[in-house]
Amino acid sequence: EIQNMLFVLGADLASPNFSKVRISQEDVKFVENKIDEFERELEPLKKFILPGGSKPSGLLHLSRTVCRRAERKVVALSKSESVGEHALPFLNRLSDLFFTLARVMNKRLAVKDVEWG
């Protein structure tokens, strides 16, 4: 579902005035609901978490980094072009989902998150 949403986002950003398919508030809510669902498995954070732990978690942290970079690019694009009103909230929440999934993966694999400090 998220892969499909990313294709929609790409179409939305490539031709915002012509695209019939747009990232919507429902898409943002879908991602937020997934975050809530996975956070139920986790203890609340007490320290900052660094990327790492297990390899799958590291890959999810990498996905988060790529998503944050895309978010910054869309912010820059929004200064000169129209972007859909939900594009930035979607990318922001998606990067948070990747962070949550990285923590869940470590927990499921019984690997401690890498704490900062």
C-alpha cells in the first residue's frame, strides 16, 4: 500500500496541475495509524536512538534517511512550484513510520537499539 502511495506521490509532484491522483489526508492518516499500531509493541523512548542494531533495522533507518532527504527536496520545490497540500505531511509521517519499524525490528529480533549518549 505504501509503495502505491509513493507512486501516487511521484505523479502528484511531477505534474501537480494535471494529476488526477493526489496524496490525500487519508493516506497520511493510514501511515499515522500504522505508526500507532507498531508503537504498541514498544516501550516509550527515554533516550535518543542512533541507526543500527540489526541489519534489517539499519536498512529501515536508511529508508528513513532517504525519506527525510525527499522531504527536504519537496520543501525546496514548494518554494518555486505548487506541491500537493498533503505531500509534506505524508513524507514526514512516512519517515516516522520507518523509524518506528526500525525499533520494532530490533525488538522482534531481540537486539537492543543503539542509544545515544
